[in-house]
Amino acid sequence: MERLYKVSEVARMLNVSTVAVRKWIRSGKLRAKRIGKLWMIPESELKRFLGEKPGEIRAVIYARVSSHKQKKDGNLDRQIERLRSYCSAKGYKVVDVVTDVASGLKEDRNGLQKLFDIVEKRQADVVVVEFKDRLTRFGFDYLKRYFESHGVKVEVVEEAEKGCMEELVEDFASIVVSCAARIYGKRSQKYKKVVEVVEQAVKDP
Amino acid sequence: MERLYKVSEVARMLNVSTVAVRKWIRSGKLRAKRIGKLWMIPESELKRFLGEKPGEIRAVIYARVSSHKQKKDGNLDRQIERLRSYCSAKGYKVVDVVTDVASGLKEDRNGLQKLFDIVEKRQADVVVVEFKDRLTRFGFDYLKRYFESHGVKVEVVEEAEKGCMEELVEDFASIVVSCAARIYGKRSQKYKKVVEVVEQAVKDP
């Protein structure tokens, strides 16, 4: 059955007031069904209103680099370009590009939060990322299931287990530091030894 | 506004066929609104039908230990008991207890998948866990946001950053092994050195 949206839901999705939505309904611009005392807007009508062709796949691109240096070097832009080409080849309509300059270990990245909002408002049908680690270092399956529960798919362009090796090394070092600190305490000999060995290994890989 | 459920949604939530739901509606056991050609069931009516008092908070307990040895030692049962006491003190109605015997690094645990189903079907209002790491080693914030997007809260009984230290040590070792293998390759000297040092540190903490 087709999904029906409340006036308040439509208002939130379009980022307008409920008064504006009711005005559109009254003027006939947006067709709604009267259900008891309520107006409900069918999904197909909402899409028509937004000028989307039925069957068109709306993609949101998510790209991430871990440092401002990488961004300055143009890595972020090139990542976005590759993702745009991919979407264009697949016939997707790119409705948004969301970016972050932060570690994939950081769970409260600004861009990622914005992506969550887009997913929950169903403003896209698919999230496109280059590698799994662009979306997150850990918890990829959690995000996949979360997005799918809102009808949004995740598409990973390069499924092979790679990604930015330099960044994996950095993330590895920061995991070692934070885990070892919790386990042994920062003042212990053991902590110093573990961190030292890993830092040494990381320095000249 | 009150949420309305489709017949198919109610059928999925109660794990019965749509035919059964329509039978209840026809017989007057379940009150539904006629909306166009559809029957929609208001949330309050669904709650009444299920015999839930309005305002009652439904809790699902999630408990986890990492090994069968721990389970045999009664650690899982004690964890559940503590969570039951907590729910009872808070006046929550425990509607389900979901458990796993697996690492918190494993994202596709059976119990966790079941918990996701419960959350998506809104069969509970709150998920209660003892420590953050019982739910997951990484990605807690992702799961929190995922659950909240379906109207389900996560409640952590012990907010202090602790949990099972023994397990953190194990998880730490397995992260080191998997990261180092990806970075250096399993045959490299560097891999052997890093793993050896960490295993040594882990053996006698």
C-alpha cells in the first residue's frame, strides 16, 4: 500500500510550516485525502508536487577525508567527482553531496549527522560512498540496517576491502592508544611499551 | 497527531496474517478508521487491543557475555537479573529479554538482529543495557540514533566508562591482529612484532 504522510510530516520534509502545506492543499496545488478530520498526502502525490519523475532514483553522495591537508590536496574533490561519475553512469539523480573532514572513528561527524537527517526524512533513495571506511571505520552494518529501515539503500562503489591505507594506520594508532590507556592506565609501563611499539611500527610501515 | 497503522503493519507487528486482522476489524474486536478504501488502526486502539495500559513503558532487556564459559559461570543470568531489578524499580514492563553470547565487535550477532526487529516494529519503548559495551564495542551512537529514529530510547544503567575489562582486553587484541594484518600483511616481520608485543602485554595485564 502507498505510504500516506501527515501535514506535519510533509512540512518537516519540505522544511516549511504546516500552515504553508495546508495552503497548498486548499488551493489544490497539493492533492490530499481527507481522513476523518485529517489531511493525508499520498507519497506519489508528494513526488509529483516536488517535480520528481516516478521511478527516478535520488542519490546522496557521502565523501570523507580525514585531514585538512588531504582536503587541500584535492582528495575530497576527486572523491566527489568519482562518485558523481558513478551516479551519472547508473542514471541516479544526485540530490545532495555531504562531506566530512574527520576520522571515520568519530561517530558524531557533522556531515554524518546531516546524512542521518536526510535518510530519516527519506529525501534520497540511495547513499553512495566510495569505500565502506568512508562512511565509518566500525559499525558499517549498523548504518546499513539503520538506513534500510527508512527505505534508503547504501551503495559502496568499491566493495573490495581497501580504502585509505594511510588513514587505517592512523586510526589503528589511535585505537591502540585509547584501548591501552583504558586497560593499563596512562602511567603504566605496559601502556608506554605498547604505544611505543605500535608508534614505531606505524612510523615506517 | 496520533500514528495510524495499516492493516499490513498491524499484521506484521502482531505476527499474524492480514486476513486475521481484517476479521478482528469486521467483528468489532479491533476498531479501525475507514480511509478511502483502507482500514487504518490508531495507535491507542492497537494498545487497547493488546491490553496495554496507556502510558505504560515497555522495556526490552539486552544482555551479552562474550564467551560460553562466562555464560556457564552465570554471568549472563546475573546481568539479566540486575537489569530486571532496574526495570522494576523504574516501573517498566519488561516485554522481552534478548541475549547474545558473542563479542561486542561482531555486528551481526543473532540477538542484536532480533533487537533490531523489535525496534523497527516498535514493540518496545526503551532498550535497557548495563553498559554501553554490552550493546556494542564501537558504534554505540549509531545504534542510539537508529533506535531513536523509530521512537525507541536506549537506557544505559551504568553510564561510567567501564564494562567488562577482560573482554576489552580480548577485543583489543583482536583489533590489533586484524588491523596489523591489513596494514602490513600477515607474513611481514612488522605484523609479527606488533602482534607479539600486544599478546605479551595482554597475557599478564
